[in-house]
Amino acid sequence: MISLERRDGHPLRIGHRGAAALAPENTLRAFRAAVEAGVDLVEFDVLDLGGGELVVAHSYDLREVSHGALTGTILGRTLDGVRVDCPELPSLDEALAFFVEEAPGVGLHLDVKSASAVPRIASALRALDLVERSLATSFEHRALRRLAELEPGVRTGISFPADRAGVHGRHGTARLVRGALRAFRAVTPRLVPRLLARAGATAFVVHHALATPATVRTAHALGAAVVTWTVRDPRDLARVDDAGVDAIVVDDPTIFVSTLQT
Amino acid sequence: MSWPARAALAFALLAAALAGLAVSLGAASASDSQTTTTTTEPPPTEPSIPPQPPVPAPIAFGVTVGGVQVGGMLPSEATEAVRAVYTRPLPLVVSPTRTIRLAPGELGARANVPKAIGRARVARPGRIVPLDVAVSTSRIRKYVDALARKLDRKAVDAKVLLRGVRPRAVEAREGRLVKRLAGARAIRYALKRNARAPIELRYELLKPKVESVEYRGAVVIMRSSNRLLFYNRKGLVRSFGIATGQSSYPTPLGDYEIVNMQRNPWWYPPPSDWAADSDPVPPGPGNPLGTRWMGLSAPYVGIHGTPDAASIGYSASHGCIRMRIADAEWLFRRVEIGMPVFIVAR
């Protein structure tokens, strides 16, 4: 099972969707940029197109998958069909092959967006002998439980808090989100044991605004590592580092050198 | 004396007489006044009428120089016309999409235009006056040689290649060799004749030795990572942890293929000092080759199962590639004799 704990007192560096600040997110180009920047793990999203084909994409929104070029949906389309619009869209197999062929020392952080993808994720990780290098996280505790049943060697982490209404990042909601997160901050430590137990997870994957020392202490007391997402501001990075988180997901992996000198 | 020359002389004499130069020209040379085209200062002794230079006679009708019609032109116009045609670049077609324009001067060619015009001035109507072009055969050859080195292509055999660690089938491609002598000769001939019609560079086609390969998969062994990757036509299928040769018996790097496949093999000690005192081992639980042997074209090296699963992930063997028993059996079902095996350092 992959180790997520701090190494030599430093948090692990995780590139968000590859390295979203350095190259188009969720592409092999972004993976390469992240590996070149020296990350410990590369985070990417795994989505079921609906017909059973697994791709590396954050959502069905074509605008997001095509990096702003087109609008529409990719749900229900075939991989070959979507590739006409988004030639760089990697299939899960291609993404996993990247870690075998090009980045044998780098860990995988799979963000499982579709629960239906779990059985194929398990078999693909096993076939390519990537089980021991992988962390799978999700907002869906059932998906994580299912994955642990199929492949107990994969480390799992429960993500929190889920943005079920989809307000995050939408225009004019920044203050609302900030207010909600502040309210969550106080209660998060109390929710950690239940969230971990329900998912059977050994990592707590939390928004950086909620990564307080109390949350980290609670998770560590339960033997779980704390992974925090997605840090863009150096001040946030210094704060979550002080809070003692084990791993930090960032858009720009070079932020670690400029902020923490690691 | 031919008619045009006689006419020219008469014309010149008439012109001189009209200018009233009979006296003043006694000192000046006749040739000077014939060739100059600018009006000279009237001599201080004779202020009456300025001297008129003689008008050169036009070249006779129908005369060509180096294939250029110069009939009716004055010699200076004719020189210009012949030069313009001569200095046009010579198009050399190296491929259907690429044409090189050769400047005759760069190939060391030199045309003697004054000589040809001199002959044209005294030629009868309709005469074909050749343009002497001196060409340097060695310079043309050298040029064609240098060009050919850029254009020649080796034939590519169909084969399976690695890109990074990923195998891919490469299709065969014909090679080509510029026909250098014929090319140089065609250029030389065109320059000599003052022709500027496009010259097509010709090639000798080289056939590849292997026209096609059937790519059904490949094995890639990453020696320092101690991993074995199995690819089929679509891509990476499985990745295994393996043991490779220790530093004193390194697994050889290179491109090999599977030459020998055996189930439940005997083990025979190879002719190496570490195995000097060993006896052959029959198939069974203690056999160092496990239950499957896939011999490579590298001598005494193969992929095999091992009862020593603890060595997997390390550089621990005597050069062979050790796999877990179950993994070796899985691989054995999918490889075949002749399948490429690439051993890379990474």
C-alpha cells in the first residue's frame, strides 16, 4: 500500500489533474509537466463515458474536457467520438501506461468520479502492477468500499466536502462558499471518524480551508493520512503545512520550492 | 565583305562626313569615336557643330545567339538579351513537389557573350551563332554529390521498434539513390546548350530487405526498474515485477527475440563459473527455471519462473529474467517464438 505520510518532515507533493497550471489539465502533457516538476504523486480524474469506456476527465462538460474550446456533453459518446473534439483526452489505460512507461517512481492519485468505473479500475491497476503505487479517492463512500473489496491493496481516501449543488467556482458564489467553509471548519474534526469509517478509508482528503490542526490531529489519531486540495496561494500552502497535513494537491508544483523550499 | 558590314561602313562614313569631323579627327583615334556613346566636349579649335558618334549597325535579321533571337538589335541590346537569357536559373526537379533553381554562375559556368555578339555582328541573316559556355565538370559533379547526400534515403526494413519503452511496428520504406552521373551530365549539357527547360533528377530505388512484419506484441524488460512489460497490438497489457542479473552477471541490453519455449524445462548448468559445480536439475519444485522457459536470442539468457519469489524486484539473477511462477505461466500463454524482446537500461 502506498505511503502517504510526510517524508523527512515534508508533505508529499501532488500535482492536480497533472499540473493544471503548467499544461492543459488531465492530459499526458500535464502529467509529464508534473513529473518534471518533481511531484510525488499525480492526481487525475477517472470518468465513465457511459458506455463503459474510462477516460481521464473531471466531468461530462465538454467545455471542461476540451479546455474551453467547445460546449456540450461527452456523456454517452464513445472515446473515439470525443477524441475528434479533444484529441488529447487520455483513456484510463493510456494514463496508467504513462506511469509504467515514463514515470516508474511517481505515485497515482485517482479521483474516482464514476462509481461504475471501480471494477475496471481495480483490474487495470492489478494488470499493470500499479496497486502498490495508487491512492484512490472519491466523494462516494460506496465506490471506495467496493474498490477495497475488489482490490484491498489500493489505498483509499474519502473526499470532503462534496459540492453537491455545484456552487463552487460558479460566478458570484465565492462569498457563499467561503462562508459555508467557515461554518464547516469547526465541525469537520467531529465528522472525520464517521466519514473514514463509512468509507473504510485510510486517508482523509479535505478542502484546504478545512485542513485545520484539529482535523489533522483527529485523522492521525485514527491512523489516517490527511491529503488537502487544491492549494494555489502560497499563504494557504504555508498554513496547511503548519497544520501538519501529509500531502498537498496543487495546480502548480513549483509552488513548493518557492514557499516551503522543499 | 558581307552586305551588312559594307552597309555599316558606309553608314559610319556618312555620319562622320555630316558631322564635319574630317579635320578634327585627324588627331583623335578612329576607334574612340566609333564606340563612345556619350557626346564629347566639342574641341576648342572647332566650335561649329558638335561631333556625332556613329550609330552601330544592327545585327542582321534572323540571327540567333545561344538560341536567343537578336536579329535587328543593336550589339549592346543583343548582349543584354543574351545575358538575360543565360543568367536565368536552371530548374532542377528533385521531387514532384520540390524544384531547386540553379544559378549557372554558382556551378562555375561562364558564357563568352562578347565573343558570340562579335560573331553575330558580322553574321549573315538567319545565322545560328552558338554561345560558348565554359562549364566546370568537376564543380557540377561536386554540387550534385553534395545534393545527393541530402536526398539519398536508405531503405527501411519493416520491424518492431521501441519509442521510449513502447514498442511499435515500423512499416517498410523504399530507399533511393540519386543517379549522380546522369544528373551531372544533364546539368552540364543544359548549361552548354544554354537551355533552361526543367531537368528531372533521377533516382535508383532501393528495395527494403524486409517488406512487412506481423506485429502481434512484444516484451519490454526495464532492467534497472526490474519490470517486465507485455504489449499486444493495442498497447500495454500487463506489467510485472521481475529479477534481473546482478551487477557481476548483468542481463544484456539489446533487441532480441524469443527463440525457444519449454514447459517444465530441465535446467542444465550454463558454461559459467558460478555454475561450474552444478548438476542438471529435472523438472519439479526445486527447478531453478520454475515451470516455464522462454529462451531469448541472447546466449544463455531467458525469461523463466522462479521458486525464489523473494528475489523479484531485485537485480539478483545470473543474467536471466526471473518471474513469479504464475506470471511466467501467464506470459508463456501469450508469447510465441519470434516475438521481439527489448531489454532497456531504464
